[in-house]
Amino acid sequence: MGWSLIQQRRLQTERGILKDYFPNFRWINPRDSGNTGIEGTVCTNSMNLYTLRVYVPSDYPNSRPDMVVTSPDPLRGYDETDLRVYDASSSMHTLSPRDGYVQICHYKGWSPNLTLCLVVLKGRIWLEALEGHRRTGRPLDNFLAHMK
């Protein structure tokens, strides 16, 4: 299935924005509207590397993209707890796993004017909160307000 002309233009704009702010993110199956995504590595302030994957829905930008952490796998929290045990957790800002990976809750109320770059930025912020959780054992709620 292919993208509409409007979606193609939007994704071209998104490509340029991502190139400016997250240049190491690459496109996965960009021509297949049912199987498109972006993936790349981000580095936290503690110099830890994580790989984020964002799944672009076929009706993008009308629906919220899913985002997961694919590396390290499994993703560990305080006391080396596998974060998948939290499943959908408000206090940890996670949704049910996708493809076996921890899924990050990034926008509760999605709007078509939001960009993939902003989704990745929310992922980066979530990872900083995760590192706070690793240091203290407190849930991510202590470091993040509920994202809108």
C-alpha cells in the first residue's frame, strides 16, 4: 500500500526536520504505508546509548505513532528489573509492549500538527527519566509530568 500525495509531502517535510535534529535516524520501508518507521540511536546526558523505533501508522499524521526502545534489549530499570513487567503503567509512562519491546507513552492526545521529531524528542526525555529511575528506584512519574 502506498502513501497519498499529501502524506508523501508530509513525510518529505518530516525527513528534513529529522535530518536537522536527529540525523542518525533512518527510514524503514518508507514506501510501504503499512510498514513504515524510523529508527536511530540517542545518547543520554549520562552518555548511555539507546535505540528508538517509531512506527508510522498508515493514516499518519491522523493517528499517533507507536514508539519502542529496541536497544538495549531487554530494557532494564532499577535493580535490573525488566521493564516489560510494567506492561501498561501510568507511573512508568509505558504502554503494552509492541513486538516484544517496551513501548513509551509519549502523547496522550495526538494532534496531526505534531511531528516525528517531537515524538523522538519525547523518547529522549523519557530515557532521561528512566536513568533517574535507575539511580533512585522512583517511578518515572517522579521525573515526568503526564505528557499531553
